[in-house]
Amino acid sequence: MLVGNALRALDGMHTSMVEAWAANAVDVCDRAGLTPAVPALQDVDTFIRCGNERLAGLVPEEQEHVV
């Protein structure tokens, strides 16, 4: 599953973001098991969007204390 989604991840993310995506999925698997890790591996598009928002500084949860 990791390899199948890694090709799509490589198309949409920088190598460091792909590493973070894979590490996140492994972390979820270690903490909660394989069942919750499957969506983390499959939802590459959300990880790409969130990563791009983070790079652009558009992460509202981190800025809400300022408002």
C-alpha cells in the first residue's frame, strides 16, 4: 500500500514531504494499529493540500490565538 501511493505522492510533493507522509503513516500504525494507518496511507491528496498550506503559512489552527 505504501509503494502504490508513494508514486502518487512523489508526483505531488517534494521528497521531504513524501518522507513526512510515510513517517506519519508509520507513526499512526505504531500508535493505533494498521486499520487507522490505512486511511493515512491512502489520503495522499489531503496530505499534499495540508503540506502546501503549511508551506504557504495558511494553517488557521496555528494562528487562531492571534485573532
